[in-house]
Amino acid sequence: MDGSLDYWTTTAMNTENMNQFLAQVRNAHPGEFIIMMLDGASSHKGKELKIPDNIVLEIMPPYSPELNPTELIWNELRKNEFANRVFDSLDAVVQQVKTGLVKMATNKTAVKSLTCWPWINDTINAK
């Protein structure tokens, strides 16, 4: 795990958008094997989901945000991009999320320290 942060913002989380995100990740990491940790949202496990050959989806147990490394990404975004701020529209909030994600993506060391937990390394090494 090198600390890469792949993200995609959308107004609706559904299987079609998840397919587009999976294609984006596949194209961003050709030749790499990716284990993507996900919660149990229906868009993460729909029958119409097109999972690229180089990606494996690992669904987290229900009601276990403490196991999901993505939660730490959101915590950092809240702390660094939203603390003590008031936004005048939802569009402004979305723009701030995008700004924060761009900043985070440039700091692979920080992303890796937030998300590369020992049990994730064990999962990667077991595959």
C-alpha cells in the first residue's frame, strides 16, 4: 500500500456510479492488484456491479465504522477542512470536500499512516 487516495464525488451513490468509480480506479492503477475496503451499502454489492479483474472488494462487517479506514479520511477532512466554518450552500460544502481530498491525495505518507492498519496488511498479504 503506497498511500494513494482515489476518490470520486457524485450527487448519488448507486451501482452505476460505483461502476464508474471502479473503472476510474482500474484505469489509475493498471497492472496493480487492489483490495478495496467497503461498507455494506447496496451500491457496493449490487448484482449489476462490474468489478475489474485487478480489484477485489472486501465488505466490512455491519456496524463497524471503527474497522473502516475510510472513516479516518473523513475525520481528517472534518478536522482540517470544516472545523469552525459555516457554508452558505451545499455546493460550497461539496467544493470544500473536493478541495480537501485534493490536498490529502498529495500527501501519500499521511494517507498511508491513516489507512494502512496491521490487519489490512495481513489481508493484503493473505491474498
